[in-house]
Amino acid sequence: MAALMEFTTDNGATVTVEVDRHAPGAQLVSRDGPHALVRAGRTFDSALEGIRSAAESALAVFRDGRLKPDGVELEFGVKITSEAGAVIAKSALEGHLTVKLSWSPGSENAPAAG
């Protein structure tokens, strides 16, 4: 069952996220209604820090090496939890990460047509 969790950003803004109702580390703020509001024990920014680091690592892997694409697009499914912060969400099959590489026509790094 879902609950609403309130995060504060590093600049003081409030972000409300839907999480599992029994998320460890959450502090109950209100028992009103089926979507009780819980307060996160960390900021939204710090919860996302691991995902940012994962994205930086993935970008470094795909930008470096022989392919040298002109563009790299990463898509992570992200799940927010009170205890672990943001985690890469599991899709229907396994972990969720979509990578798209692109080259501009005529680019010296474009793969040869085969």
C-alpha cells in the first residue's frame, strides 16, 4: 500500500513522493486518509546522489572508448525509498537502464555503414 513521503530539497523546497506505506526510516506526520504523509529523514538532493553518480559513471563508459558518440541518452527507472533514497527501479524483467547513442551524419566518429 502506498503512502506520501515529504522530502525537502537543499534549497528548502518541498517534494512529495509516493512510496511504500511501510518504508523503514519514515516518520509518520499524519494518519488522515489512505495516503498518510510521512517525512523523509534526508533531503531529496541527498536521496538522488547515488543515481547522479550512477549516471556519471554510465556516461563516462559510453562517451569514452572507440564508439565516441555525438550524443548519449540514459534513462533510469528511479524508485524513492526513505531508507535507501533513490534506487534504480526494477522493470518487469530486471534492472531498468535504457541507453541511446547517436552520431550526426558526416561525423568523424560515426560508425561505418555495413
